[in-house]
Amino acid sequence: MVLEIIFIVVAVAAVLAVIAIALMYNDLISTKNQIENAWAQIDVQLKKRYDLIPNLVETVKGYAKHEKSVFENVTKARAAMMKADTVAAKAKADNMLSSALKSIFAVAENYPKLEASENFKMLQEELSGIESKIAYARQFYNDSVLSFNNKIMTIPTNFIAGMLGFKPRDYFKVEEGEKGPVKVKF
């Protein structure tokens, strides 16, 4: 009789342990998928911005033909964005592109006719909306990464995560050099 009770207790404990492990695993997978979805949302917004840039550059070029270096910087940054394939590389290229776009808007301030252009205003508004969506998508991505990293580093989930090869994810960060104001020289 005592042996049967011990067997039942051990069997129940084993079943509960398997259920707990399955729940932790499912939670890790769910959070990992949330990170991938958040990254996809960033990619979608970056692509929208990428597609908008040639129209913006052409509009500004019509008014500011002698601002060649500004246009070259935008072109280089846009090319770097397309080549980026990791979170860190995309973040660096995104920061470079954001800086280059700020330079375009700084240049536009010196051309009242450009700033009054309906096409430029429309592009500027659209870009501003996309930038807001990118900022939100970055925040959601980083929040998802924080949640995932916390799960794989805290007890008891860290044991399961370690056995199954889950690794911490990188945040989408702004580099130190990109945090300051944009310098535009004329």
C-alpha cells in the first residue's frame, strides 16, 4: 500500500514536471515568434521609407542642385540599408539613413520654394508618418527582446532554454555617434 502511494506521488510529480517543461517551452517559442514578427514589422516600415527616398531626393534635387554631398550621403545610406542582413547591421544602416534624411530636411530649409512645394510637403508628411511607425516598431521589437531575454535568463526557464539552445537576442540600438545633432555644412 505504501509503495503504491509512493508510485502515484512520483508519477504525478513526473507528469507535472513534463507539463511545466512543455509550458515553458511553448512560452519561449511564443516569445521568439513575437520577436520575429516585430522584426518583420520593422522591415516593412524600413522598406516603405526606402521606397519613398528616391521621390524625396528627386524633389529636393530640382531645387537644390548644388547640394551634391547630401544626395550622395542619402544614396550611400540607402545602399547600406539594402545590404544589411543582421539586426546590428540594419540598426547601423538605419541610423546612417536617418542622419542623411535629417540633412536633406536641413537643406530644404534654405529653399523656401522647395518647402512650399506640395509634392515636398506630401513626401515629408509621409516620411514623418513612416518614421513614427519605425520608432513604434523598434520599441515593440526591443520590448519583445527584453521579454525573451528575461525568460531565458531567469530560473527555471533558463534551464530549459539552455538545454534547447535558446540564445539572447540583440536589441535594435542607436549607436553613440548617431545620438547627437546632425551637422550640415554649406
